[in-house]
Amino acid sequence: MRTIWPAGDGRTVEIIDQTRLPHELVVVALETLDDAAQAVATMQVRGAPLIGAAAAYGIALAAAEDPSDRGLEAAAGKLAATRPTAVNLRWALAEMKRALSEVPESRRFVAAMARAGEIVDADVAINRAIGEHGAGLIAEAWRRKCGAGRVEVLTHCNAGWLATVDWGTALAPVYRAHNEGVPIHVWVDETRPRNQGAGLTAWELGEHGVPTP
């Protein structure tokens, strides 16, 4: 599954509440700009690419409430303040404002949802490509071991699909290599501030069947 997606009603956005992991998988609906801002600020969504995606959908939810230039500017300011150091957040907000600048107010919500969806799909494609490239490096490491034992990988924090929309960044090659039959084992570390390593990374790897400590 993805970490963020439009709900079936076409009006709300759903996310995995990562503050509830690894103990339970809970899906939360974002219905308003405030919901999106809270999700980023409280780390219900976390990881740079996912934060950017949530910000894009946050602008779309804001456009449903107030599609005016003034309303969108205020929404962008509110979202930017949630995680002021996040580069993907700032980029997504700027891109959404650019995409909507010439769109009539009456069409801005639909246009915003469409552009947010494109941003999300692009992130998935990028991470899939990382996986395809990196899996070759892991396979080569296994070949150098003459196909004996397994490839050992150490990760820090969480860089899997929970930190993106799907696949992940550093973990994408791990998933791809595992899918292709390369024996691989991942050591996970770093647990601050949301148990990212021992909790989130270990959880998502376990769900995929990748061995961890």
C-alpha cells in the first residue's frame, strides 16, 4: 500500500498514521487544511518525500475551503511552518502555487488534486528507479560472495516506503533485491524521535518478509 492516497469520495485524503506504528496500522482521513498541517507537525506523516506529498494534498484541501490567491497563500504559510527545515515541503508548496496561479478559482480544487497526484506518482517512479539501480549493486555484492550466505545491510533511521509514498529511498534497492531472490539481511538502528529504526524500519521490512534482527 502507499502512505498517502485520495479517498474514494474524491474530497478527502487518507494516510497511514505513523505515530501508531509498529503496534497497529491505522488509516486516518485528512479532510481540511488543518488536518494536513497537524499530520505533518505531529509526524503522522514523516520523511522528506512524504512530507512534500502531504503538503501538496494540503494545498488541495485548502483550495476546497478557500481557493482565492489570498487563501492559498495563507495555506502555504501554515503548512510551511509545520516543518520549516523540510526541503521537499517548501518545494511542493512552491510547485502547487505555481500550478494553480493561472487556474480559475472555481477549478482550483480539481486542478490541485490532479497536480498533487502527479507529484505523488513522480515520487513513486523516482524511488522505483532507485530500487532498480541499487538492486544491481546488492546483487553484485552477493556474486562476490560466490552466492554463499547473504548480503548484510545496515540502515540508519527510516528510509523505506513509510518515509516516501512507496518503495523508499535507501531501502528501495533492498526490497527490489529481495523480490529478485537475493538473500539479504538488514540491521536497523536509530530510534529517535518516533522509533524510526527499531520500530518503523523493522516493521515495514518484516511486513515484506525481509529478515531483520
